Amino acid sequence: MEFAFILGRILFGVFFVNSGINHFRNMKMLAGYSQMKGVPLPSVAVPFTGLLLLLGGLSVIFNYYIMYGSILLIIFLVPTTFIMHNFWKVQDAQQKTGEQINFMKNLALLGAALMFLKLFI
């Protein structure tokens, strides 16, 4: 079981590290999308959230201050889930479905981050 937990922790962390890198690679595009969603100061919010993702993901991967890394991921996931993936406000059926899928994915990731947090409190 120890191996499964370590592998799961690494896979979970890699998801966030990859997302954090994507925030920096596509900063301009993500800032534009964030602005469209009503995020204040999107040119600041995107690199800030990218940093949350990178630090949180690396913390989980390397099991280094994982409680704090989980908190960083939770700080990212809560507002992002409800602001960026607010499917209930979307009119286009295809876009609404995509937002709902991402909303549910983020809820699942939030649940996992909360479980990691519980392990280390």
C-alpha cells in the first residue's frame, strides 16, 4: 500500500506542476481568459496562481512540507473552481459541458488535497 500512496502522491503533484508551468507558458492567454471571467488584476493573478500550483505540486511530489503544499493547492482550487468554471452561468451547451467537467474535476482535486491535508495535521 505504501507504493500506491507514493505513486498517487507523485501523480497528483505532477498534475499541479504541469498546470503551474502552463500558467507561465501561456500567461497572456490565461490572463485574457481570466479577465473575461471577471478576475481582478488578471496579469497578477495568473503568475500568482501559477506559483501556488508549482510550489504546492512540488511539495506533494517530494513530500516536503506537504501540509503547506496542500494548503497552497486548496487556496488555488477553491476560488478557481467557482470563478473560472461557473458552468451555471454559461449559455452555450458545449461550453457549459466543458465548464461543468472542469468544475467537477476541480472538486475531486480539492477533495484529494483536503485528504492530504488531513494526513499531516
